Amino acid sequence: MFTRRSVIAATFAISAAFAVNAQTPGPNQAKFSTGAFKAAQSAGRAIVVEVHADWCPVCTKQKPVSQELRSKTDFKNAAFFVVDFDNQADALKMLKVTRQSTIITFKGAKETSRSTGVSDPKRMEEQFRKAL
């Protein structure tokens, strides 16, 4: 039998696990911060910003594609940032994003592309290349 206390404890543990996962960037990717983003823009770097939510099915499809693209030599000098859709409202406002699964590319301070809901590997690579 489950007690009310054990159900609450289990729910809290599961929620905490998802919260930690949501804030963990992938390889070659940093959690979005305004300072790091502005520094990459000032340096004229290629930048890819991904707006992610763990509960989003499209984001789940985007994640392995993005990870593979980030490992390619062509993107070794690019800056990759992930925005946590549920916990970084200031970043969403600054980037003018209203939906998860949004990907935005920049070449320095200039935005070069924006998409929402795209998980096709070929289309994602085409978009990432617009930052180069």
C-alpha cells in the first residue's frame, strides 16, 4: 500500500529529476546567459540558440540531431546555447520567443534564421549553417 507521504515523496523525486535534466546542456552547448550570448555576438561568432522543454516531443526529436551537428568540424567555432523554456523567461523575452522547439541562428549580432517545430535533420543542418 502506498501512503500519501510516499506518493508525495515519489512525486517530488521525479519532479526534481526532470528539473535537473532540463537545466543540463548537451555536449558543446552552454546554458543561455545574457553575458555569454552578448560576448559571442560581440566576437562575431556563429551562434545557435535552442529553446528546449523536456516535456516537448519535438524538442526530444531535435536534441540528438543537434548533438550530432554540434560535433561536426564545421561548427567547432560556433557558440551553442540552450534556453530552458520553463525557467528562463527573461531569455525568452529578450529573444522574442513564445514557443518551445524554437531554434535561432546568429552571425554576430545579426539574426540569420528562426524556426519552430523543425526536427528534420537536413532542415536543421541547413539552418545551423546559416550562422556560419
